Amino acid sequence: MDTVRVQAKEIKHPLLKPIDFDIRNGLSPDEAAVLAVIANPKLRASRDERQLAAAQLLQAGILPNPQFSYSLAPPTGGATQGTVNAFNFGLSWEITSIISRGAKIAASKADAASVDLDVAWQEWQAAQAAKLHVYHLGFFDQRLAVARLEEEGLKENLDRVRRATELGYLTRIDLAAADAALQKMHITVLTTEQQREEERLALNQSLGFPDEQSVPLEQQIEPPSSKSLPAAAQLIEGIEKRRLDLLALKHGYQGQEERLRAAILAQFPKINIGFSYAGDNTNVITTGFGITIDLPLFDRNQGAIAIESATRARLFDEYVSRLFEARGEVARILADINSLQRQAEAAENSIPILQNVVESYRMALLQGNADVLTYYNARADLITKRLELIDLKRQLADMHVALEIAAGRYLRP
């Protein structure tokens, strides 16, 4: 953790900001996001792609080696009197490799930038996923607290109903209703415990922690406020300059543009120039110059040009499509947040009313003016509404994280 604290303060990322990492008071969603980027083992393999891109950039700038040739032809028969060994030294180099070198280097630089942005985009998604796991765990804890409290209340109520049934004040129907309400709530507790454990294991995996390790969470985790969110137009404006995946595609397109340029330049016939130093069997020494030119009768690099051109068109269409989807996604998520916020407010306002209804039915039941099934139905409605409010808050947190991913920026309250 000491190492994590240091790295959290020095983290360098286009979207994630350095934080003072301290989980002694529990892990917060923002701390989980930074911790996932630092410790997630899956991201290490993604970062290795940067080294591969750097190696490809190095390779793009390397020129082909010159070629050296040597031959020796000693006389072995015939009129060999007065003859000497013939020899030939040659040195040649393909000069046309210089023509496309600049385009290849530019393409590799753009590819390296694209890889950096793509890795940063994967880190951003891993960070947001860890944040979401913390939100989910916090809400599952709240859901468990409500369900367990109700289960304890129903247990006490069942004991009272059983004693009253034995004394003849209540019937076996009343006892069966109390027992059914308890069993239903017990199933809710077990289901929520299972969901919480699955979420805990998912959080540990995203943080690179062993499965058995228990991570303490910050108390009273609530969804970010949606009242201070920018309007859709503000989030959409300049989204192509913030979304890391769109920027990666843009650099990838630029790299493909350079590869197409290199393919076009490769239409120029290959030219080899060379120098030779030779001696024949009569000991006549010659020094010469040679040039070799490909004749582009059949292969004018038209196949490579067509491939690179089609790839460029595909990248452009993919960029336009993803940009269109990103803009629409921002608008859709904001609409969902507004709808969920209204539902959460309505659920929160209805809880005191349902509490009064339950209390009224309880008093009426004690006075013999209401039946037990109506009371338990009202009590079940109250618990259902409380659990529904917690689920709505969880969905609001989900939408807030989804909006940050779609907009390509942190939306701090």
C-alpha cells in the first residue's frame, strides 16, 4: 500500500488525476479507480503494446543494408600461360528506399500515438469498472442492512404470533402468514448476500487482489449528484477531442494515410546503384559504375495501394460511426439519469406514507379492525419500496459512470 500511495500521487493519465490514496477509512470509488489502473494485472499486457509500437517505429527508420559482392575466377584450363586469377568486387545499394522512408516513419509515429491512447482508453475503462464495483458493493450493503433488519423484525413478530396463537388470540392462518413473510424476506437476504459476494470477487479481480482478501469500503456510499451535471450540448461539444478511443482512431487514420502515401511512393521503380572493381585473366584492372532499374510492366504496386486505400476508408467510416454513437449515447444516458432521478425522488417521498400505512394497519390489527394478510401486504410494500429506492440509486451510479465513459471526462459534483 505504501507503493500504491506513491504511485497514486504520481499517476500520469489523460483523464485520471493524482489523488491522496488512503483506505484506512475505507475504499472510495475514486480510490478504486486509481488502484485498478496501478494494480490490475490485465493492463500490464496492454501496456506491452507500447513497447511493440516503439520497436515498429525503430524498424521503420532503418534503411536497408548495402550489398557487397566478391567473386574469384582462377583459370583452370586451356591456354593459361601468362594469365592471372580474375576477380570482382562489387558494392551496391537500393536508393529508392529513401523515398518512402519519411512516410513509413510518420505512419509508425501515428501508430505509436494511437497505441498509447488505446492503452489509456483501456485503463480508463478498467478504472470506471472498479469504481462501479465499489458503488455496487456499497448499495448491496445498504440492501442487506434493510433486508436483515426486516428479517429480525419478522422473526420477533413470528414469535409473538406463535405465542398468541397458542393462547387462542390468533388463528393458524395468522401464524402461516407471519411465517410466509419471514421466509420470503429470508430468501431476499440470501439472494442479496450471493450477489454481494459475486460483486466482491469482481472488485478483487479488477484490483488485482486475491479472492480471499476483504477490502473495506467507505461508509455511506451514495450516487453522485445529478443536479450539477452539464447539459447534453456541453458534454457533446468537443467530445472527439476528449474520448481517448476516438483520438486513437484518429491517429490510426493518420497512420493509414501515411501508409497509403508510402504505397503510392513505392510505385517508383526500384533503383540499385553500385560500384565495381574487377580484374580479368589478362591482369587488366577495371573500375566501373552500375545501375539496375526495375521495369514496372506488371507490378506497379497497384495491389498494395488498393489495400491501403480500402483500409483508410474503413477507418474513416469507423471513426464517423463511433463519433455518431458517442454523441447519441451521451444524450440517451442523460435522459435515463433524469428519469431515474424522478423515480428515486418519488420512491423516497412514498416511503413515509407507506410507513404510516403500516403503522395504521398494525394498530388496527391489534384492535381487531384489520386482517393479518392486509398488514403483511402493507409491510411487504414498504420493504419493497425501500429496496427499490436502493436499486434506483445503484442504477443512478451506473448511469453516472456510463456518462463519464461516454463523455470522456470526469464529472465531479
